[in-house]
Amino acid sequence: MNILFCVFSGTGNTRRVSETFAGELAALGHTSELFMIKKGAPMPEIEAYDLLIVGYPVHAFNAPTTVLSFLRSMPEGGKTVYLLRTSGEPSKLNDASGITPRRILTKKGYTVKGEFTYVMPYNILFRHSQGMVSRMWKTALARIYRDVHIVDALQGDLRHVGPVRRSAAFVLRIEHPAMPLIGKTFRVSKKLCAGCGACAALCPSGNIRMVDGRPKFGMHCVGCMGCAFSCPHDAVRISVLNLWRVNGKYDFSGEPSTDDETCRYLHGMYNRYFHETGT
Ligand SMILES: Cc1cc2nc3c(=O)[nH]c(=O)nc-3n(C[C@H](O)[C@H](O)[C@H](O)COP(=O)(O)O)c2cc1C
């Protein structure tokens, strides 16, 4: 099959999983291309592919609005689609993030065949330890090796999301109108910002413009954290979210943590996720 990955990734986790997934599909004889979802980027030629895989990070138990806008602007079609998402925690609440993408795609005539979730390190809230990051990646790899065979056989299943999880995700959809307002108040430290423009080049929502050598934040932020996370000088201040700022790339190599070393936050839930995968 010729497969198109349409991927939104603020801080690289979803991109990393998608690229690895594509590599494993190649080993099974499939070809694929990676299209990064970015506001204003021209729509890829979906007709040219046999299958689509839509990748996104979970934001407040939902999919980012840039992803939803992309799905809404896709042509009508009858292709098979898989959803691939990454999240910072292994909560089943994250399954609710598939509801709106599934609805949009189904309305357009696509068949959503399956959904995959990979737990990757948080890019907000707190920084996971080196050991946790390695264990998450080891687990993601084991799941990818398993999941590519599901795609290869065109099988898969969709997550059932009951009324409680649905309602929680619905309430947290407040993030969608709130994030552009919060994003508008992001600032850079005058002392630290070198005016390199890395944040503007990276922003998948096209929300950052360089004015007089300094980034200016607009009203289209989806809170992906790409700017703060990737700033080489740690110059981006994310206003009311600043205490939850996680800056700097993660190192995915190294010794995976043991069960005892699993973070205190949702300790049992993370360990269950690792054990479920046999890692
Ligand atoms: C604004 C925001 C909201 C988030 N909400 C959730 C969430 O509801 N559940 C969760 O497990 N992770 C959540 N995360 C963590 C990300 O989903 C996770 O770190 C993801 O792997 C980031 O992917 P990326 O690097 O491709 O952007 C959130 C991250 C951000 C920035």
C-alpha cells in the first residue's frame, strides 16, 4: 500500500512515533510519505494514496483545533483511515480525543478502521525523568511493532467512549477557545531571546511572526508548546501556564526505569500500561 501520514506535532513526539511506524510499515513492503499538518500548508493529494494515518497529540482529552480544521478541509473520500495519537499519560480519557476526528471523517465518507495511542513524555505539566522517557519509548516501540501488523492486515478497532469520558472531554473543550487568548499573552524574555526565529519557523499554527527581530504571538495558538519547548535559549514565557512549562528535548536512549521508579503521578496507571505491553 501507498500510505500518507498526516501528522500534527508540536514538540516532536507524534512525529517520532509516526516516522518509526512508517519505517516498520516499509519493512512490511509498504511505501509512505509524511505530511506535517501546518496552518496554511496546501492540502496533500490524498487521492494518490491507498490509506491515511492521521497523527496528533492529545490536548485536554481532545484533538488540537489545527487537526480538526485540517480534517474538515479534506476532500470527500472513501479511503480507510487510522488515528495515531500520543499522550502524556495512559488515561482512557484520552480515547475521547478520537470522537470528533472520527465524526468528521465518517461524514466525509472515510472509514476509520482503528485507533492507536502511545504514551510519550509530557511536553507540559512536568518533565518526565530520563528513565521514564526510555521506558515509554521502549513501550511505544513494542506497540508499534504490534500495530503495524494490524494496519498491514487492514484490521483494527475503535475505542468505546462512554458518557462520563465523553462529558469530561466535552467540558475540557473549553481549551479550544481559551488557548488563542492565552497564547496571545505569551512573551519572550528580552534578555534571553536571540531573535533566531526558531519559534516562528516551527509553530504549526502559524501564530508567531518576527517583528523587529522579536517574536510576536497572534490569536491562533493551540498550545502545542513547540515554541517554549524548542527555544534554544529558554526565552519563551507561556503566561499563566508558565509553572507547567517543560523546556528542552528529551533523550530517548538510556536505561528504562523500573516499576518502583515510575513517577508518583498516576504511578499505577503508568505501570499497568507498561505491563500490558510486556515492557
Ligand atoms: C495543551 C496540552 C494539553 C495536553 N493535554 C493532555 C491530555 O489531556 N492528556 C494527556 O495524556 N496528555 C496531554 N498532553 C501531553 C501531550 O499529549 C504529549 O506530551 C504529546 O506526546 C505531545 O506530542 P507532540 O510532541 O507531538 O506535540 C497535553 C499537552 C499540551 C501541550
